[in-house]
Amino acid sequence: MSKHLAVALLHYTAPPVVGGVEQVLGRHARLMADAGHAVRIVAGRGDPPNPRISFVAVPRADTCHPEIVRLQAELDAGRVPESFPRVVEGLIDELATALAGVDVVIAHNVGSLGRNLALTAALHDLAARTGTPRTILWHHDLAWTLPGYRRTLHDGLPWDLLRTPWPGVTHVTVSQARCADLANLMDVDPTAVRVVPNGVDLAALLGLAPRTVDVVRAADLLAFAPLVLQPTRITPRKNIELALRVVAAMRAAGRSAAGLVVTGPVDPHDPTAQAYFQTLIDLRRDLGLEASAIFLAEALEEPADEALVDDLYRLADLLLLPSLDEGFGIPILEAGAHRLPIVCSDLPALRDLAGDAALYIAPDAEPGAVAALVLARLDEDPRVAFARRVRTEFSWEVVYRRAIAPLLADG
């Protein structure tokens, strides 16, 4: 288990102030608090996004503070006001108080953008002192590389603080492009710069219900790539064994993260269904898919409701319907409404519905051949591939697990 830390997030302003960096800072704070860290936000303006996160106001951290506005106007014009050292010393004292007891301070854009150079200078001085928190400079933007900022930048201090390395700090950029910019600007080894992308809140973006979020987390569905959906009851005519074998063939073909979700309950009207379910459980074990083929009938105490199934359509990469027989095929319509690629059995009722929109297979097809067809169908559409990449690489939960948690642990 990783060590729980006291973490401070520093910026000019914080939520509910609206801005891209503020949004990211607020999300980082919640993720860190969820992981058990003691989190405080230090900024000129803002409020804690939830009760587990504290807020410490340092008014002169705000770029709109009257004293900072006057000071910055002089600096932008290339003049260092006589009051600059005094303001910097005051901010050093205020920051030292705000960061008391903190293990790590993460400063967003303070070391790179220069909208409050007094705050930049204060943090630079504080970071160089012994016994102060480990400092991480998180660079969203680099003023010295952006034409829109050039007129406000001048040779010498304090402007040079935005383009020279600070001893002992960790640099983080939000993209490889920004990493290259930073390495060129500061003449640092790009491999020493941590790249931590921004992310998206998939639950909010897709309108996922709380129950869906619980299922997704419990089964780690965001890691499934591709995520194959079979929204059917568990009964022999749904041919679920073919879906299991197809997913196993995908994994054998190099898609080691491929996974399947079967949403329906064991068919209460089919006396053979329970025995059939057991054969599926046994087959799943034999195929090594225990963590990669999820039966909601097994995973949930109560059957999946329509809201949960609808959410899974939004998350999935593909509808797979290898039925032996269908009289209609409602999942075909639901997949169409969600613009989800469809692979289904070549049955008259399904062809009548899907027409040219589906890829058709024989219910007794060889699983490896079906897997190849499915993967080709998914790979031919860059929008589908990108949606899968967003889900598996850029959800905030994945970003935190892969990049932010290791960054904190490295201290």
C-alpha cells in the first residue's frame, strides 16, 4: 500500500473559478483525496470542491489582487518595481504558513506562465530552502514558447525564472509536445520530465449512473480493449460460448486486454439455462477469462436494469450477437442508436434490421476467424479506435493510477 501524504495544490485561483487549469486542479484534488491523501488547495481565490479537501487562501497569489495587478503591469513593461522584493518576501512567509506540514507541493503553471511573477519568485526561493516540501512544477503552458506572452517577457530576473531549471524540483508536462518544448527551453533532459496527460470524467461525460460506475470500477471495465458487449439473457440460443471463444481468440491474437460483458440474467423460463450457465463458467475458466468475461448475473445481487445496460452501450466498442435464433433483435436497434459497431449472426430477422450496418457471421463460425473479422471492423474506423483510446488511457481514474500515483510515490 502506498504511503499517504499531505499534498498541497498551488495555483492563482481554484474551483469554483472557471478555467482549464482550475478544472484539472480540482479533479487532481478529488483523485488524491479518494486515494487517502490529505489534500489542501492553496490559491488566491476558491473554495474546497468537497469536505475532504481543505482550502488555504493566499490572497496575493491571485493574479487579480490589486497589488499584484499594479506590480505585474510594471513587470510586463520590463521594469522591476522597488516594491517587488517586499511583496516576494511577504508571499514567502504566507506560502510557508500555508504549506506547513505538507509533504509535496504541486504548483500548476506558477513556474512557467508568469502571470504573477512575485508568486513565482516566492515559490522559487521557498523550494530552494532545506526542510521545505518536495516541489513539483506542473506545466500546462510555457510563456517563453508562446507568442502571445512574448511582449511581457524580458531578459534577466524575475522573467528568467520561467525558462531556467530550478534545482531540486520535479517537472511535469501535460503532453509530449510540452515536454519537448520544456526540454528545449530549459536545456534539460526530456527523459527527466514526467508527462502526465489531462483526462476526462467519463461518468459525467457519458452520464453514467452511480450503479454503472460501481460496476465499471469493480470489474475494471475501462481497461477492456476492446470492450465487447452481449446484452442478452443467459440461455443456450444466445450462443454465449462463441462470444467467450472469440474474446479468447482476440487475446491470443495480441489484444490481451479484450473483454466481454454479458448483461442479462439466467433465463427464468428456460429449465436448461442454469446448467448452461455453469458450462459457461467452466468454459470461462478453461479459456483463462475469469477477469475478462463478466456475467452481470454473477457479479450483481440484483439484475441489471435498463439504465445500466444503456450505459454499457455508451462504453462498449462493439455489440456481438452470435445467436442461434432471433425473432427480432432489440439489441441491434439499441446498438444503432448508440452508433455502436455490430457483429451478429446471419439471421433473417437481424439482416432485416441492420442491413448493411452489421458484419454477419455464422453461429457456428470458427472463433479465430470471427476474432479477426471483429478486430478488422474495429480497426477500420478511427473514431472507434480513438473512443477506445480515450476510455483506456484518458479517463481520470486511469491517468491517476498510471501517472499521478507513481509520481507521488516517487518522493
